[in-house]
Amino acid sequence: MVANAVFAASVIFLALGIWLMEECPFLIPFRHVLFTKYGSALAGFGVILFLNLVTALYWIGRYLFLKDTGRKLAHLEKQLRTGDPLSDELSRRLKE
């Protein structure tokens, strides 16, 4: 789940960087000044933005894909306790 969030955030971050390079060609002559004077601030902002993207995508992934996990696990536990035939193999594996 974390690897998927990091991958998606990397793709979004890369797409955002490409879009910014296309939208701001007038900054090309000033890139040396920008990186020497504001490089640490830009890098810090980029790291914070990337971490926020990873966090948001991780939260969205958990919300969408693990929505009913507790209910499903409760149903499985109920099946194991009652000894339904569907859970015979699973209960044998748990006893081992």
C-alpha cells in the first residue's frame, strides 16, 4: 500500500514538474540565481509537497480499498466459531 502511494506521488510530482517547466520558460535565464539563492527553500518545499502527496494518496487508498475490512474479518471470525463448512480448510490451517 505504501509503495503504491509513493509510486503515484512520484508520477504526480514528475507531471507537476514537467508542467511547471512548460509554464515558466521565462525563468530559464535566472535558474542559477534561483538555485543558489533559493535552492534549499525550493528543495524543502518539494520534500514537504511530496510527503503530503504520499500521505494523501495513502489515506485515499486505505479509504477506498480497505473500506469494509473490519466487517469482513468479523464475518470470517463468526464463520470460524460456528464451524461452517466453508471455513474447514481455514480452521485446519489456524489450528496448525
